Amino acid sequence: MNRLLYPKLAWQSLRQNFRFWLPYLLSIIGCSGAFYILLAMAAAPDLPDRTRYAYLSVFTGIGAFVVALFSFIFLFYTNSFLMKRRTKELGLYNVLGLGKRHIARILGFEMLYTALMGIGGGLVFGMLFQKLVTLLLFHAMKFEVYYGFYVSGFGMAATAEVFGAILTLCLLWNLVCIRRQNPVEMLRFENAGEKEPRARFVFTLLGIVCLGAGYFIAIVTDDAMQALTLYSVAVILVIVGTYCLFTSVSIALLKMLRKNKNYYYQTKHFIGISGMLYRMKRNAVGLANICILSTMVLVMVSGTTALFLGTEDSILERYPTDIAAAVYYYPEQQPPFDPQAMYRQTLQRVQEHGVQVEQEYTVTTLSFAAGRKGELFTTKKDKELPVVSFTFLTAQEYKKLTGEELSLARDEVVVWGKESLPQEDTLTFDFSGERADPGPGMSFRVVRGEKLSDFSVPGVVGSVWSDCYCVAVADDTVIDSLYRAQSAAYGDLASRMLFKVMLNIAGDEQAEIECAEFLRDVSGEQFAEWGSWQSFSVDSRAEGLDDFYTLNGGFFFLGVFLGLLFVMATVLIIYYKQISEGYEDVRRFQIMQQVGLEKKEIERFVKGQVRVVFFMPLLAAVVHVAFDFGLVTLLLTLFGLYNTKITLLCTVGTVAAFAVIYAGIYLLTAKIYYRIVSQTSD
């Protein structure tokens, strides 16, 4: 047999299946190009050797791993679809005298052509758009822009290896499928009668339980750390529930409608329910995939966008003033720490640097953590108890910061916090620690509870990974009692007192950074004048701004970059679904005409079914996002974003934008579907 026959047949087959093969080829180009871009950015040779730029390798490394994993699953899925559409063609080859060994060679050459054009095109695509994507990422992360162009040898080799391996696995799977199939069955595949879909009770029940459990977790979770722990569990439950929803629950619902004789035996309902039953059977997995991909896009893009747009809010939360100088100390050490000496020298050094102070604050606080056990807060170690952080300050300090005067007895407190307020009328601590005896305890009457959003106390409550309450107490004697009690309970792990000087200065961000660096350079003699202390640190909002934009900008880039990749996958799945439905509905379209239904009536029924099936995944995805909103909001607090309004607006905006894109996809692919049906049936 002529050796050139197989390459020719392979090329001819690709040309004949161009409508199906081209989107698959474009998917390989898009996925391999995205993979190369991320690897090339991670190994950029012209990046400065600075800590901030280390984040770049982390984000691009995570992105490359996600793209590789997604590409394997997605290309395997689309390859299986293509092979299903070509079953009759390959069976014809077999009947005409080509053995399965010869068909395997044809498939091998087809995959070789696909790999050369797909991976090669992906590398060219990646090189062309690499610099543009890099500039966008640098802009989001507030990096200095470097305009050098380079080609990553490592990126090219890794892309060729990874996607070559994926396509090789796809080829091996195709060969296994061909080996198992009978030629006669392959020829009759498209004409084989369809069995009525079954609604499996177990899967129906599993879908309802999994979706209910996932939604329940999303509703009842009200702690950020708990949300971080349970989020993956909720996601898995919703994914399993989604597949069961489309493959079994929807069929069970349609069959329930069919059992209602008065409803079912009407022309519009009879045709509609019967058609929907078979559509759900053929498209259940594809619809579930579209729903899950859509949900991933909505959650990822809305969450990272909210994090990025809320960066300024997060900065103000973490750095309430331009500069903050903080000292931790033990009150019992000698000579005692002198807060006023530290305060005077800080102002003096700022003036020496030539910077004008516009506002100044000082605050002394005590912070420690305790486990919440019902209405009691205990210092005993117990991993099962939720951890709560407390920050205490005196009524005098509170008045100095807010201007509000508090008149508190020794056993009275005012409490406020970010997450949730204590519902109890008393605030009770057990300071027994790990001792067997009950030990000391302290109890206070809560005279007022507030949300932190109602007012702000600069420098008192920062972003923490646990519930955090601030407590205003009567005077220094109460603070001293609390300090001694927690010191006895925690021993070497006890908290220290904190004295903080916070300044707002005149000048730009560079002036803030230079002033902070100048304050850090304190001589030993000046340190000695402060008395005994443990640590000294200086933070500036401008320096924090760089770090926040580096982190949030990286997440934003990943969210948008991967979101676009998932949108591409969604478009391709929808495209294949519409084309396959078009060819499968041709015969049904003709049968309905033959039994006496008018063409306009048939078109109306079919279009209604297509719209319902098409928009079901979008509706389910929006419901998933609605239930997921609370968890996402809690997770964003771990990154310092407490502005729920920004998160809500970003979520609504993302859903609206995606719905418009989704509707546009429907209009484009629906035209292809109706063209196939109408041209073939006429």
C-alpha cells in the first residue's frame, strides 16, 4: 500500500470535518499559547531581584499548573466529542477494506497534523501576545515596566512536552475506542434507536442532598477561617450535585410532569416534554460542564475584581495613618518602658527629616486570643474551639482617639468588632490556662455593643484571620489585671503591651517611604532612653500599598486570564452542542413533518426547547453564585477586604456582563443550528 496514502487520507479527513476540527485546533492554540505566556513571564530574565517580583513567579506558576490541568480535561473532552461524531466515517473506512491497524495510522497522522499546527500556532500566539499580557500584569501589580522582548526556550520546550503528552494520550484513547468497536455497529451508530432516559432514584437523591448540603454550608458559615476550611467541601458538593441535577433530577422532574395526564396530553406540552426528555439525555453532561465553567468564571472574575478594586479600602483598613511606629514591651521589666520618651523622639526625628506632621495619634493596647466556649472565653488549649482575638484599651485612650467620653465602672466594658457582636450581657474570661484548678477568672458587664463600621478607632483593629473584638475598659488598673491574668495563663506565650505612634504627614508616597526608612534608623543611645522594650517597627501606608497591589493585582490577573480561558472552553462546548443537536434533530424534524405537524409549529417547539436547554446552565450558575456570595465575602476578609458593597457590585456586574456574552453566544450558535436543520430538512 502506498505510504503516502495514510497522510493523504488523514489530511482529507481533517478537511471534510473542518467545521468540527477547526474549533478543536483553535482550542489547542489558545491553551498552549496561554501556558507558554505564563511560563515565559515566570522566567523573565530582565526582572529586578526584589522581593515584590517573587510574587510574579508564584502567580504565574499557579496559573500554568491550572492551565495544564484544565487543558488535559478539556482537550480530552472535546477529543471524545470529535471521535463520537466520526464513528460512521471510521466504520466506512473499515468496511471499504482498511483494517483497524490502517485506521490507527490515519488517526496518528491526523493527530500529528493537529499537534504541529496546534502547538506551533500556540507558541507563535504566545510569543506575539506575551509582552502585551506582561504589561497588563505589571500594570495591575504596580510594577515598573520593562520593554525588552525575549523568547523563553524553557517555555517552548515545556509547552511542547506538556501538550504533546496530552495529544498523545488522546490518540491512545482513540485507538482503544476503535479497537473495541464493531464496524457494522459504527456504521449504524447514528441510526440506532434511542432508549428513553431513566431517572435513577439514587442519583436524583444524591443530587438533591449534595446541592442542599453545599448550599447549607454556604448559608450557615459565618467565620472566615471556617469558610477557608469548608469552601472546597462546598464546591465539591455543588459540582456533584450539578452533574446529578442535569443527568437525573431534571429527567425525574420531566417524568413527573408526564405522569400528569391532563397536563401532558396537550399538543404543546406533549411535544415539549418528550423533546426535552431526549435533549436532556443527550446533553446532560455538556450542560453540567457549561454550568460549572460558567460558575467558575463568575466566582473567579467577580472575587478577584472586588479584591483589586477594593485595594484602597484594604489599605485604609490595614494602615489608618501614613506612618505607624510601634513598640512591644513587658510592663514588669526594669527600667520600665517610657512611652512619652519614644513619642517625643519619634516626632523629633520626623522634624529632623524635614517632614510636616498634619495629624498624630498615640494608643496603648493589650491584645490576646482566647477560645470561645459558649458564653465563656477560655485560655485552655482546645483545637475544636473557635479562636477570638481581643484588643483592650482604656476609656481615656478611647476618648483621645474618638472624642467620645465613656463613663465606665471597673466591671463595665464597651465592645465592638468586625464579624459579629457578642449576644451576651456579660463578657467572661477563664484564665486557668492548662492548670487543673479553676484558677482566676474575670467577668464584665457589656453596657454597649457596636459594629466597627459604625465608627473607626485608628490603629486598634487590624485585619485578622479570626473574629476580633475591641473592648474599652475603665482604666489602667483593669488593663493591668488583664495583662497579669493572661501572662499567668499563657506563660512564655503571653502577649505584650503595645504602644503605637501614628502620624499623617504632608508629602507624596515617596516622602512617606523615605520618612519611614529614616525612622527605622534609630541609634542605640536613643533606644536606651526608652527604657525596657522588646521590639520596634515602623510601617508606612505607601510601602503597604505596593505589597497590596502586588498581591491583589496578581490575583486579579489570574482571575481574568483563567476566566477568559474558561469562557473559551464554554463557547466551544456550546458550539459543539449546537452543531451535534442540529444534525441529530434533522431526522426528528422530518418525522414530525411527516406525521402532519406544520413546519412553523415544529420550529416554534424546537426553538423553545433550544432556548430552555441553552439557558438552564446560566440560570443554575447564577443560583450557585448567589449562594456562594457569603462564602466569597468571608474569604475576601482574609485579604483585608471588608467592603461588602464592592463585592456585591462586582458580582452583579460580572453576572450581567457574562449574561450578555452568553446571550451573544446563543445568537451566533443558534443560527448555525437552525441553518443545519432547515437546509437538511427542506
